[in-house]
Amino acid sequence: MNGAPSHENNSMERDEIDRSRIGEARYSNYAEIGHNSSEFVFDFGQVWFDGVAAGVYVRVVTSPDTAQRLYDLLNEALSQYRSAFGEIRRGLAADQT
């Protein structure tokens, strides 16, 4: 699998997808979501627990329809994760293990 996430069951589209232009992967432990009547804005970044402000590295702007499909896919993926690995630990202690 070469470390890449599986896209077999969790693809937003079932057609072939060209992933040859995917940029650098960044770790994110911080996210914000905003919206207005016509779009959703997802900001992803990293926060350090020593008081340094969060750095936002990626902003994704998308339609409400695509945001809904992302929500549905995320729910499906979380369900599969819980089935395989158990409940997800939340909070500061979970992030530091």
C-alpha cells in the first residue's frame, strides 16, 4: 500500500482519478470550518502545545454539495476505523501518544 490511504471504498467519485499532481503531504492536528450560503471553507494546520499559535497550511474552498459528500465519506471512514481499531481517543493525552 506504500503508506498511502486506501481510496478503494472512500472515493468521492467512482471513475478513475488522476493523483499524479498531488502535492506535499502535511500533518494536521488543527482544523477550522467556515461557511456562507454558497461555499464551505476548510482550514487545516498544526498547533503546538507550548503556546505557539496554530499555523494554517491548507485552505480548501468547496460547494455545499461537495461538503455534504465529504461529510458522508468521513462518517463512513470513521465507522470503518472504529470497526477495525475501536473507539477513537480524544483530547490532549491522545495527541501526545
